[in-house]
Amino acid sequence: MSSAHSPNQDAIRRQIEARSFEDAARAAVALGETSPLAPHPLQDLLAWAASRNCREDLLETAQRAEALAPNDPRLLELRADILLQIGRLEEAENAIREALRRRPAHNASRNLLAAILAQACRFSEAFEILRALDEEFPNNPATRSNLAYMKMAAGDVQEALTLYRQAIVTHPDNPRIRLNYSIALLKAGQFQQGWAEHEWRFGLPGHTSLPQDRLLPNLTANLDLNGKHILVTQEEGLGDTLMYLRYIPCLAARGAIVRVWGADIMASLTARVEGVSTVQVGGNTPYYDYHCPFISLPRAFAATATPMGAPVPYLSADPTLSAQWAARLRDDHALRIGIVWAGAPRPENTDAYMIDQRRSMPLACLAALTKIENIRLYSLQLGEAAQQLNEAPYDIVNVMNDIHDMGDTAALIDNLDVVVSVDTSVAHLAGGMGKPVLLMDRINPCWRWMQARHDSPWYPNLRIIRQTRAWEWSDVVKNVARELQRRVEERR
């Protein structure tokens, strides 16, 4: 990370890594005094701290720097930014409001306050701040795009679309605005245009590096894929891969030879999808005539007879593995419920990290489910959140030490009756298998679950149970418990 920083900043970074916070703070204050109108030197280290998951260490340094330079509002702004990212929103708001008291017209601080309020789901307050900025600086595309985001997050997708279109008129080639516009279109169910706009993501870092001139085009009757090698690549999260594997059978039906180049954890499950020729993990780029990231497949099929891909179920468990689980669980005659209460936090990705704070919950929030008679809860939770089982006073079966990849997970799910999950890849896996899913969703949902819907066009057996109050899961869990109780009674 040092290439983006000055030698002095590199020295400060090394002091933070060595946990010499006081020395780092003194050096940062001295360096900051040389350029009082520029962003604080510690601010430039925030991306580095995020990538190393050491935001708290940078926060400790910033707080010590504040004690040494109490009149520097830039340190308040930095503290607010770090606190926002780690989810301490009340403290973040207090810090940024104090910074604004000192510098009322500082636009970066006004934007940061709006971001803090948005993370707290106080969208109307955030919108008013951004509207004032938009009136003062009408040609700033970022402000208009942020306004649109606030409207979309608050549930007013049509107004968001209007604002995005206004921003596109003045900045038609801005890939960030066009990508955000695509998300609003998809959330509104305007799929064909949304998928087309979603290709603007290639103008941003972090997407496919394969040549654009060999990207799979929109499929028409005149495009002959017979015998053509199509390389389908993983670009974003596992959920997207699971969601769009449904298009592989449709490619194969056109005579294409489909190779998937993806993650090891997905390999065994992917190999079972109809039409997959080979699965490659790592290594050199395989031969292909066309390539296509998973998330571009809906765009390619948008004008065909199969715009939603193959019907559910398009994912399946290995029969041998499923039979092994059936034997292990044969004495359990209760309604078997798989549960997932948290996603992967991905702290190195700030946007994903902050979204995870909204989509995940503590295991304790599911306590009401443990009191339902004639059901058995099976943990499908992986990662750090699974450690909550060690101290939980609940009767939850945990067999995840025997799960090594998505193929193993599919075999276990094949022997469950219902999956209850927050917005994670497990919901997509179970949905693609045709298993009944109760999705516990946050108040401002991901575009994949659309807006104001309790069902999903992608997964016919999935029901969405959404928050009615930000950060509050009790009503969601109560409705899940009611639905599970109904299913218990139906079995009698």
C-alpha cells in the first residue's frame, strides 16, 4: 500500500502497524500542520486500514492526534468516518456535527453526515442535506447520484430513476452513475434495460479484465453458438454465481460448450449444473470464443424466450452425499429448519462491510425460534458469526465442521424442510434447489429482492419477510416463527 503514500505517511503507517499509536499520532499531527488546507495525512490511510481490517488502530491513532491538536476539525471528520465504517453511528454523528459546527460550509463533512444518517436509515434527513448541496452545486454528478440513492434506499424507486436520468443528461459517460441507475432499474423490475445499463460497471475497477470485444453479445436467432466455447467467469459474490447458474443450461441448449472459471468452494456444485462442460479453479485463462461474467448472462438472454434462465430447480445435491445426510438425520422426525443469521462481513470492502452490518443479526435475535415445539434448528452458519453458537443457550444442531464447500451445503439442505436465512449465498443456494426459503431481509433491500415484494421472480419457493423498522429484527423473527408454527401444524 505504500506506493500511494508519501514517505512520511509510510512511516506513520509502520508505526500504526507496530501499535506505536502515540508516535504515529505525533508524526501525523506534525505532517498535518504542513498542509492545513489539504485532507489530513491520517485520512489518506483509511483505505489502507480498511484493507488490513485495522480501522480500530487508525481510530486509536486519530483520537490521540485529536488530543494533541484539538483545534483541527479534520481529525473530527476522520474519526466520524472511521466510526461510520465500524458501525458506531451515534458517535460518528456527534463527531461530524462538531466538525460542522467548526466548519459549517465544509462540503465533504456535509456529505459524510448524510452518509452517516443513511447508514442509520434516516433517509429523509440525509436527503435534505444532499438536496441543499445539489442546489448549491447543480453540476456535481456525485451529489445528484447520491440524492437518487437516498430515494431508492427510502423505497421511492421511481423518484430515484428520475434523479438518475437527470444526472445522466449532464454526465452520460459517468460509469458510476450509469451503474447506480441500472440497480434502480433492476430494483423496479425493469430488467431488460437494467441489465443493459449494468454493463457500465466495466468502466470501474474490479471487474473482468478479459477483452471486451469477445464478451458474449446479446443472444438472437441469428447468433450461432453451436460448438462455440463459452467461458463463464465469477465476478462478484457467491450469491450472484448461484443466482445466474440458471443460464448455463440455456447456453448448452444452443449448442455451446460451457466452461466455468470460478471459486473452489463452488466447483463441485457447479459441475452438477446441466450443460456445464468443465469447471476450472485458478490457473491460466482457458480457451474461449466468447467470455461472460455470471452477472452479464441475464443481459445476454434478456430478449430471448428464456430471459430468466432455466426453471427452478437448476441446482441439485450430489445423491451420494445427500443419502449420507439422510442416514445421519433419519431419527430426527421434527420439522428440520436450517438457519443463517449473518453474512460474511468482508471488512476489507467498505461498502460490503457496511451493508453486512445492516443485513446480519446476532444469533440471540432468533431466540424465539428455539421455543417452537416439533422443530429442530440446524445451523448453516459459517465464518466468525458461527462462534456465537459456543455461548448460546439454545438447542441448535451444528454440523458445519463437516461442511467444506457448496456441494456439501447443498447435500445438507437437501435433507432439511425449510431454510431461514438473512440475505446470504445460502438463500440463493436453497432457492435455486427449490427448497422453501424464508428470507429475513433488511428494510432497504438489495436490488436482487426488488422493492415492496414478498416473493421473488427468481425463486418461486422463497418468501421475503422484511424489516418494518430499521435495525430492528424482532418483528421479522416473530413472523418467521408464525410461519414455522403454521408449517408444523400442517404436518400433523
